[in-house]
Amino acid sequence: MIINVLTLFPEMYKVFDSSIIGKALEKQLFTLNITNIRDYSLDKHKRTDDYPYGGGVGMIMTPQPAHSAINAVDPEHKALRIYLSPKGKKLDQTKVVELSKYENILLFNGGYEGIDQRIIDLDIDEEISIGDYILTSGDYASLVLIDSIVRFVPGVLGKLDSTEDESFSNGLLEYAQYTRPEEFCGLKVPDVLLSGHHENIRKWREENSFQITKKNRPDLLKK
Ligand code: 4FD
């Protein structure tokens, strides 16, 4: 898998160096290319944004650097080109699994306030949001998206690629987990988990998943 990121803040992607994703990069399990959109600005001051037509607050990324950068990085349009914005279709785990099957992904991040609509119309395949809130930069959304996708690249997670038996894979939230000691600050691990009775453990976990989903995410039970 090759992930190309277009950004005005290339240094933000250094966080990956100190994480599971950094280990995966060292092992060359996938490729992460970071491109500074500003390098493609033909403006004499290397500007990448301008005032919005029709007025209003904020600045909008101009089409020239965006269009030049996207088509320099992906000249044959081999990548799925994604623009991160609060207006996009909301990301969920089903979408993450779908994206993890692409060989080539391009993530476009358009500064603080958005980009000229013609870039989306000309050059972008999908507009994605990671949730209903606003960030200072789409790069935070990109970091989240990359992490969620790369978990599915074979070899990135340890031994048991534990992408199956967790929250969302069965439409419910994950059951409570316990490890040693058997008692901590007066709180005991549920007896059934120490019993070795696999069918009872399975039933306990199923019921626990259901209860936590009902409490925290009743919307998931309707689906
Ligand atoms: N919820 C998200 C993505 C980007 C972002 C931006 C228009 C602001 C939240 C386009 C306005 C981009 C998200 C940058 N905030 N901020 O995925």
C-alpha cells in the first residue's frame, strides 16, 4: 500500500515515527509519502490561499497549487483521492475496511478553512469526515485515517492480528477485559472469567457487550 499525503504542515506526520505505524514504516510494510502543497505554488510569495468570492471570514486554498500538487504526485490518477473535510461522508469502521483494500491512496489536506470547490470537482474522488466536529487542520483527520487503515495492512499489528474480535466488528462495543491480579483495590475479576468454562465465558462477554452498547451507543442497536 502506498499512501500519499498532500499538506501545508509536513512536520505533523513525524508523530508516526514513534509508534506502531513507525515500526511498520521501518519494516516497509507500507509507504508514506508526504508532499508540501506550498512547493507547487507558482505565486511569487508562495501563497496558497486567498479571500473568498462573495465575502465572508477566513481564507480559501486557491486551485493552482492544489491542482498542480495532486497531479504531480498522482499523474495517472492511480490513487483513490480523498479530501478530509467536516462536510464529507462520515468515516466508520466499514469504510476503513473498504479503504484498506486500495493499493494507492492520496490524502489531500486544504489548510484551515477549505479549498476552492473546483478542486473537489476536478481532482477529488471522495470527501471524508472523521466526525462531527471542526479541527484547525485536516491533517489531524488524515493522521486518524492513516492509522485506522494501516492497522489492516498484514504484519502491522502483533501476533494475532486482533482486528476481528473488537468493538464494531460485530456491530456491538467490545466487552470488558481483565488481567492480573484477581483482586485490585477490593474489585474482583468476574468469577466466570476464571472458571475455564468457555461457553459461559462467551455468553458473559456477549451480554456484557450488549449492556455497554445499550448504555453508551443505543444507536448501534437500532442498526
Ligand atoms: N471532521 C474535519 C476535517 C477537517 C477539519 C477544514 C473545511 C475546515 C474537521 C475544510 C473546513 C477543512 C473532520 C479543516 N476539521 N478542518 O474530518
